[in-house]
Amino acid sequence: MQFEHPIRVLLVDDEEAFSEVLARRLTRLGLTVATASSGAQALRALAASPVDVVVLDVKMPDMDGLEVLARVKAAHPLIEVIMLSGYTDLPTSINGLELGAFDYLLKPAPLEEVADKIYDAWQKKEVAEKKLAALQAEIPKS
């Protein structure tokens, strides 16, 4: 798979080696990838530079992925978030989906699966942005 659209991705994982390898592999597919090694760093990065999709680790020492997810969706509701975890935890995955996560993947997910989910999440964001723009165009200007 090679991406033809300029999709901006933020990878958030405290395992920096994992994040760097995944970032390189996704960049080779044509994505624009930034990384953050903590929830706080991710929130600062999102405030400074917009992205389309966040790939977010669930277990992090400073702030868990569910808290980061809730803050991302509150501040940037159109950004899609894919949760990524090395642990099978059904309650956490259900909580993540209830908080607005696009999907939940287990580490180590195959690159193709991660790339497909990123593309699907980006498509969902594009549709939502087009609907929002159409609604805003219908609002009379005073």
C-alpha cells in the first residue's frame, strides 16, 4: 500500500524504539508522521500542529491512553484515534471505543493492518469535515 493523500499521523507511545520503527515504516508508505513519547507531549504536539489520525498506546506512565483519548476528543473532536496496546484488555478497549476511539489494535499489529486502519480513520475524518463544511455553508451569515 502506498498512500496518495497527505495523511498526518501522530504516534504516541512511551516505547520510543517501537514508535521510531513504526514511524519510519509508515513514512515509507507516504504518510507524514510525528511521534510523542508521553500523553502530555502528545497533547502539546496536537495544540501546535494539526493531525488527521492519532495512533495511541494505552499503557503509558504519565497519563494512560484513555485519558489522552478523552482529552484529544474534547479538544479536537474530528481527529480519529486508534488505540494500540500490547495487552488484551476487553474493558479498556470497550471504554476506548465508548470515548470515541476509531478502533483498537493489539501490538504488534502487522504494518498493513495499521496502515489500513489509519486510512479508514482518515476517510471517516474527511467525511465528517465535508459534512461540517456543508452545514456551515447553510447557516445564514448575519
